[in-house]
Amino acid sequence: MFDDADDIHPLFYGSPKSTEFKKLRKRIVQNTREAVEQYGMIERREDGSLPKWLVCLSGGKDSYTLLAVLHELKWRGLLPVDILACNLDQGQPGFPATVLPEFLEKMGVPHRIEYQDTYSIVMDKVPQGRTYCALCSRLRRGNLYRIAREEGCSAVVLGHHRDDILETFFMNLFHGGRLATMPPKLVNEEGDLFVYRPLAHVSEVDCEKFARAMNYPIIPCDLCGSQDGLQRQQVKQILDGWEKNSPGRRQVMFKALTNVRPSHMMDSKLFDFAGLMRDMTARAPDADDGIPDLR
């Protein structure tokens, strides 16, 4: 599947020929295809037209991996969608604004580069010492929804991977008092756009190995990455420790998120615990059921 040099997308030109990389690439493609199919991300339209996805590209390892694997699936006829890559330049000082446009032009990827100075808003509104992530992501999300509507896209596609989903689960558990995480598929509050996370089954380690092996021009996020003591970083360290002591623990925990038993939890909104008494009463033998008492 991955050996022919003349049947690959330009995003894979110059890829390593090693067996290790071929296995890595195949695993990422298979994991992504599995998530796309499992969570019903491909829309089937009656008129036969293709849905259009706005694939969000930050310049980090995860979004490069997302862009490449989606084009791989489309190239092979396994993803019948039109793809529009989008980078939202949020006005961070020192952001290398020419890197992504030049890369996307070189790769022949249809794209839109949008400039919105949300950085100044975040710095103005967030008190000193507080984390920027919540407001930054809210502003970014609002702009991406707007762009998706302007471009006629049916979905906003994000590069969150398996480890992001696990970390979000534990952040909600430790700090939010709820069992929740990033779903692979959801509908926005306005009800007019899907939000997809096709890398839901892909590990962060695989994304990093892939992007670096392909030598993609990775751009770090200096806004969030410059803050110490973030809750997500603390959770990541905990998960790293568990994984080190028990290799494979992350995958086991991720599997648990797909194997929920509401009757074995404690949320009465998800399971009718009170109804168990009614069910038992309904199943109890009726004293006047017409069966003679043989005692």
C-alpha cells in the first residue's frame, strides 16, 4: 500500500524508506480511517456532492499529521470530501507568518490564511498569572466557525489526538468534577457545523515521530507553552509516569472511554436507578395468576 513512489500525495514526497517509518505511516492511516468510519464522519449527500472540510492547521506536529493523513485517505479514494486547509494567524509576536502559506503552496494544498489579532484581546482580558488557553481557544473557535461558513464547509476538523482526549478526561475528573472529554464528533451550539477529530485513535508519540520524520516546518505555540504549571501539563506528567511504570496504560485507559457502562456509574440522569425497584416489582410472581397452590 505504501511502497509505490508514483501514487503518493506531495505531502509524502521525500518520506523515509525505512520499514519503521512505513509501519508508522500505515498505523496512523489505519487508526484515522478507523475513527472516521466508527464515528460516522463522512456525510452522504443525496445529490452526490462532496462535503467540504475546513482542516485547521496550527503548524504543530499534530495538525501536520492530520493534514497529511487526510490527504492520504483522499488520495486513495477512502475519504470522499473536499479539503480546505486553514491557518488562523492570531497575531502572536514573532509568529513566522510566511511558513505555512509557503508550505501549503509548495504542497499544492488548497488553503486559506486568516489574520485576526486575538492575541491582544487575550493579553488584555486575562489577569496576570492566569492561563490564556480558555479565552484563546474560544476566540479561535469562533473565528474558525465563521470561516467554515464563509467557505461553505460542513465541518471544522481539528488535530486533537488520543493523548489530548485522555488528558482532557483527567482534567475534567480532577478539576471539573465530571466525567467528560473531547468527543471525536459533535455538532456546534448553533447546530450548523460538525466538529471532527479524526486523530482520536492516534497517539501523540506517533504524531511527533511522523511530523519530524517528514521534516515538516513545525511552529511552536509560545503563548500557552510559555506558561508554567498549567493543569494540562500536570496531567500529562501524571500520565507519563503511569505509562513509564506500566507500558500500554494509556491505550488501556483510552479503551475504557469507549466502553462505558452507565448502570455501573452513579449518574441517575444516564441510568434509571429508581426504576430498578419498579422493574423488580413488575417481575415478581403475581399471587393471583391462576396457578393453583399445591401446598
